[in-house]
Amino acid sequence: MAIDVLPSRAEAAKYLGVWGILGTLPQVVAPVIGGPVLDFLGFVSLLVIAATYLVVGSLLIWKIRGIR
């Protein structure tokens, strides 16, 4: 299904490589951002920020109706 939504099948490897990097990137960045937030603002603030990111991400993909 992931390959079906790509703009070009000829460049599928490039796009899937970027997808793989973007799937791993949050695991690398989250401790860098979440650690100081947890230290300075507390656990509840960290959960509120995470919930906000979840809602914003959900709203951004909500309008996707299907593949081309």
C-alpha cells in the first residue's frame, strides 16, 4: 500500500528510504526534547505536549481521502 501512494514507482526506493528515516527520527529526537521538558516542566506538561502533537498530527492527515 505504501508503494501505491508514491508519486513515481521508478523512484520508490528513494521515497521508502526517506520514509524509513522519518520513522526512526522521532525516536532519536524525542529524548533530546522530552528530557529537558520532563526535568523543567514535569510529567504532566510532557503528556500535554505529547497529546497536542497527537491531535495536530491527526488533523493533518484527516483530509487524506485515498490514493491516486
